[in-house]
Amino acid sequence: MTNMSVTRSDAPFSEAAPALERAYQIALAYLVDLGERRVSERLSPAAMAELLDEPLPEGGLDPALAVEDWYTRAQRGIVASSGPRYFGFVNGGSTPAALAGDWLASAIDQNAGMWLCSPAAVQTELVVLRWLKQLFGLPTEWAGALTSGATMANLVGLASARQWAGKRLGFDAARDGLGGHPPIPVLASTEIHSSALKALATLGIGQASVRQLPAPGGVLDLTAFDNALNAIDGPVIVVANAGEVNTGAFDPIAAMADRCAIHQAGAWLHVDGAFGLFAAASPALAHLTVGVERAHSVAADGHKWLNVPYDSGFAFVRDHEPLRDSFLTGGAYLASGPEAGWDALSHVPEMSRRFRGLAAWCALKAYGRAGYREMIERCAGNATQFATWVEATPGLEMMAPAPLIIVCFRLTAQGQDADATDALNREAVATLQSDGRAFVTGTVWNGRAAIRAAFDNWSTTPADVAVLQSAIADVMTRLTGCSDATY
């Protein structure tokens, strides 16, 4: 191995070509094998530490060798989450166009925080935001920004809601803080996503400010919502789900928008559409998202159903003023001049930002509206195929309807009580993850252990769904002795 040091030469990037070439060779081999490789070995922390942990090297290593050394050590711990047989956590993959755009973004290494830092990066982001609004049928005049994911997108939308509510209560939340001012109530269902709760905690509104209302089947109870909303005299923030994470259920967004519109003190409707917003791009599924266009803010993920690399998300806000007031900052060194364009740092928490827009631009340019519509409907078809199999298979049961791409189900065994069935399903999840043929995640639904499978990867085929079914059937036989499953 050759020791290397970071020194300047007449050709400071002369070592880049062999390092990039080696990275390309490793990456291409990985991608070619992605559809066949084990999805996961479920390595323990101790096993992973044994592979990777070492003292800080005293001397350096040739860049190409450093890349190869990491991959050789780490590959057993790589989860094929971008592959066609990964059905956990609603993780999408990376389309070829998105991957290529992301690689180029890393090479040119632009700071997408300000126009002055990179007019190309900022203008690309503005185009991507406009294209996304067109894809989802959202009003073109809405403000927005790309984020690191739905967690940050929820924070952006809810920060705008906080600013709006503070103004109605007579203070500037971003300037004055929340201390000494009336609390800002939040209404949501019991199925509000943890990322929205995390955002509310980060913003100082507090998780305890959230009144979580009943949601039978994952759908907000409108009567309970009416009663709770009518009991609030002041402004209120309302959080709706467009695609609940365990079942894919949608809240009655249009009906919620109706009620928010007539609340005397004002009600800000925020929609968490991490993956569900994408249903709006399909004529066959768009009925699920009716009313989203009437929200005050919408959050979604790009690394889910847009199928671009991690990390990527986006937020849209109807009113520009509360969004800008939430994040606007200053400094003599930040002055861009009157001729400069849009600065993203006045729309998101970050000041320095990765050039996420290029991967999204390449993906949207390469596949267009028709390509995404076809992909969304194909993914939904895969989910339907799997849900139909679950319903027809002895020893399995659906825990909830599957309106979009999440299938929530569990194993059952004759003669087992509820606690034993919960234990069976927890063991089944661990066994499936270790098996390596496919990957699912566990959850709790209606108080009972369950399994969830998400179908949002662009490359998943019916044959991949059949592999999942085969793996589940084998696990059923191994854990329960039931061999009636067919696939």
C-alpha cells in the first residue's frame, strides 16, 4: 500500500481519475448484481465494528485503494435498499438518470444555498420545484424548496405554520421565540408520523401541544376532528396524512380543508405527503389526494417515490411571507446584490446545502410526466398483487386495506393467543431480514405486532414480488409448520 499525503502539485486532481474509475467499477458491479444479491445479512453492531473499526491511520493510502478498502471491509453490512426486493421503510431506489445526476453533483460540488454561490444549482432547483408542482397539480404560485427529506420538509411547513399562528396571536415566533406567549394547539390523528412530531418538538411548539384524535383504520375521524376544532378559540395547526406510514391510508383532506377554511380564528392545514402525494400524478390514483391543493403547506420525500438518491425531499408553502420570515437571515458577507436571484437559505434551515436538485432534474427530464405516471401505477400494481396473495393464503391475514403501496399483514397460527402471535411476527421479521431474499419491516398496528411491505422501487417487477412471497411462505413453514402457502 502506498502512503499518501494531501499536498498540492501541478496537477492537484491527477489522482482523481484512477480513484473515480475504481469507484465506478465497484459501483457498476454492485448495480449489475443488485437484483440478485442478498438484500441483508442483518449483521450485529459487534460484527460490523470488527469489519470497520481501526485506529486513525498515521499515513495515507492511495485514493483508489482507499475506496476499494472500504468496500471490501463494509460490503457485508450494505443493505440493498435501492434494489427491487427491498420492501422496508418506504425506501425508493435510484433511477439511472437520478444516479448519474447525483454523481455529477458530487463532482462539481456546488453550494445550493445562495444564488451567488451557484446560479446553476439555484436555477435548477427552481425548475425542479416548478416541475414537481405541475406533476402533482399544486398551484404554481406556491413557494417551496428542496430539503433533505420529509422530516425536514415537515419542519419547513410547520415552521411556516408556527410563524403564521404567532402573527395571529400578536408576536413574531422566529424573532421573539415562544416563551411567554400563548401555546399553539395542533390537531392530528393518532397516526401522525414521528417526523412531524420531531419537527414540532424542534420548533418549540412541543409534542404535548398535539391533540391526537381517533383514526379508525388509519383515517382521521371527522366527527372527533369537528369537535376538537370547534373547541379551540384561537388559531390552530392541523396535520393531515396523505399516506399513513403503516397502511397507506389517507385522511379526508378535502373535508378537513373545508373545516379549516371556516374556523373563525384561522386554521393552517399542513399535509404530510411523504409518499402519498405521488398518487396525484396518476389519474387512476389521484382521487386519494383530492384537497391537497387547498392545504397551506405540503411535505414530501424525493428518496421515496421520486426514486432519487438519499437525501432528498421537498416542501411547498402557499403563502411566501411566513415561510421567508421563518428562515430569513442576514449578514454583511451574505449580501448578494440587487441583481442576484433566489436564495434558498431564506426558505430552509440550512445555509450551506448539497446540490440535490441535479439528481431530481435529471430524473424528471429523463422520464417526464408519463414515465412517472407509469412507474407509480406499476408500483401500486405490485402492492395489489402482493395484497391479493396475502388475502388468499392460509396462515396470513391483512391488518388493514392497502389503498396505495403499503401492505400491512401478519402471520397467524392455529391455537396461538394474541401474545404468542405477536412473538411469531417479530420472529418472522427478523428471520426474513436475515434470510436475504427480500426485506420487510415490523410494526405495531391496532396494538398487535404486524409486518409491513412497501412497494415504491422503480425496478421491482412481479417476479420480485413472487420472491417475497416465496420467502414468506418458507418462513411460515419454518416457524409454524404451515405449508399451505402457494406462490
